[in-house]
Amino acid sequence: MFLRKEEKTPDVFWQEYEEKTGEKVLNKGLGKYISGWDEFDKNNWSGLWGLVMEMSGSFRFHHFPQHSWIDAFTQFAQKDPPKEKTIFIPKEKIVSIEYKIEKKWWKKILSPSPPRLIIIYKDETSDEKNRKLVFEAEYGR
């Protein structure tokens, strides 16, 4: 018999998350980080899974630590596996959000690709004015 710590219902989780951030969750989904965030890119953290969220005042990607036997194998490739991490972009820095889903049936069969969430955002700390953040995501837009 396995003992589990007290589990929260999804409603309780989201209510607590909104209280913690001070923002309302408008849209959410599961996503895999691909590229576009300096801290993640320089640490080779491509492929991290987490929650992608459109909030009332921002966009957030929240990665929670993973502890499974599959993760044990994948962490050999990473020098320093990340702990809990969040990407936060205030609404005023978001230039555009695009959700790309392949709609042509023959392309879905011949070259299946997951839906992509692409966020163009302003980054004054970079030489480029606008940066592109890319996720593979199941996102309810």
C-alpha cells in the first residue's frame, strides 16, 4: 500500500495559484519548452514540461520538478537539472501570441507535429528588440 500526501483538487490548485500570483488564470494548458528564454537556453533546458498560462496581467510557464524513473534517465544528459522554474512575461511586453495547429489532414498523417505556441515579446536586455518564445502545447485558446 502506498501512502500519498494529501492531494489537492484541480479547483483548489488553481485557486491557490491565483492567490499566490495575484492574477486570474484566463487560459491554461500543458506545454513543453522549446526555445527563446535565455536562462533555459544557456542551461540546455529545452524539453522541460510545465503549465502554460495566460494570466490577466501576464504569460507564465511554470515547470515543476519531476521525479520519475524516466526522468532519472533523461537527467544524465543535463549538467544541472532545474528545480521549480517560472517564465514570466508581463502583458505590456507581449507583442503577439500565435497558436499553430496543422489543419490539413494529409500533413497530419505525413508529418505529424504537435501544436506550437509562439510568443513574440519585447526584451530590452537583448540586442534584438523582439524575442520569440516557442512551446509545444495543448493550449485551450
